[in-house]
Amino acid sequence: MKQDILLFFYDEDTNKFFILAGKKARIEVTVYPDSTAEVEIGDEI
């Protein structure tokens, strides 16, 4: 499933990546320094 990336952010203080994507749904991905990831998929935006 391809989704447009709306925001890509790297926080140098915490070494986390944050990605916000999706046209029809809100998809949030946080990637932590230890390579684990947290994904949240919300309702339509």
C-alpha cells in the first residue's frame, strides 16, 4: 500500500525519526534509536 509522506522529521535530541503519511487515513510511524518502531493508524483525515 503506497501512501504519500506528509512529514518526515528527525529529532537530534532523542535520535528518533517521525513519519506522518496518508491521504485517506492518518499513519504515524516513530522509529527509535534501537531500531524498534511504533505505528499508529487513525481514521480518515
